[in-house]
Amino acid sequence: FLMGCLIASIRMILMSCPKININRLLVLLVGLIIGFYLGGEPFSLTTVNENVSWTLLLVGGALASVAMIIPGIPGSAVLIALGIYDSILFYIKELEILNLIIFGIGSILGIVLFVKLLSKIYEKYQNIISYFFVGLILGSSRTLLPYSINLSIILIFAIGFGLVWLWSGKKDYKTDKLREDGA
């Protein structure tokens, strides 16, 4: 169901973009490769380090939250790459509040700062970024593939795909009217 929803959401992303050309195709392929790589198996599992520096927790929180905003990049992959994934799980298990608060502050800072930066970049390069995001979504969707495929899996996929496909094609008359009026 989720995979159907995810793949159908591509329609909404590309709805306002111009048709694909060679540059957009290359950007889509780069996103596809990155999404495929990051959406795969964990890079490596680490051991628990109970003494992670507060700076690394702050940066890890910021980068992990930023990764979760971008389609197709799991925040856990960033934590694994930084070598603090198991440490964060340990802090949660042991309720090490101070370390979790520092990680949380980093997460909030990452979201707040990155959303502003992404917004500015997106305004300028909307079409190219949209194609990159489509590549990330397609590449990372392999993580949602079931181990076996049968009729019920196909039907559930089709229901998720159909719902989002139909919903993304509906016109938002209220928003369109506000745009026409200059609001």
C-alpha cells in the first residue's frame, strides 16, 4: 500500500514541472542511484559508544532530521554513517535524557535551518530538484518491496497507487482561486 502511495506521489511532484530533457534525466538518475544506495542495507552496524561527544550528537541530530525531510534518505542511514545509531538506541533504552535532549536540539535546529535553506534553493531550482526528488523516491522504494508477490499484494499496491493518483489529480479550487486573486 505504502509503495503504491509513494510511487503515485511522483505525479504530484512533477505536475508543475516542464517535460523531461537530458539534464533533468541525468539529475533524476543521480537521485535514483543515491536513493538506491541509501535505501539499501545499512552501511555497517556499530557498537554502542556510551560517551559520544555532545557536538557529534548535535550534528547527528541535525543531519538525521535533514535526511528525513528529503524523500528517499532515511535518517537512520545518517546515524549509521556517523557511527552513533546504536548509541542513540542505547540512550533511548537507558533514558539518558541529557544526551537525548542534545540530540533533539540538533534535530530541531537541522529542520528549522534546512527548511529555510531548502525553500530558497527550491524557489530557484524547483524543476531540477523535483526531478532529483523523484529519483530519490524511485531509488529508495526498493526498501518497500515485499519478499513475495501475490494477488493480495498487487491489489493492496493498486489501491494505494490509485488513491494517491486520483487525489493528486484533483484540482484545489480554493487554492487556485486565491492564486488568481493574487493572495
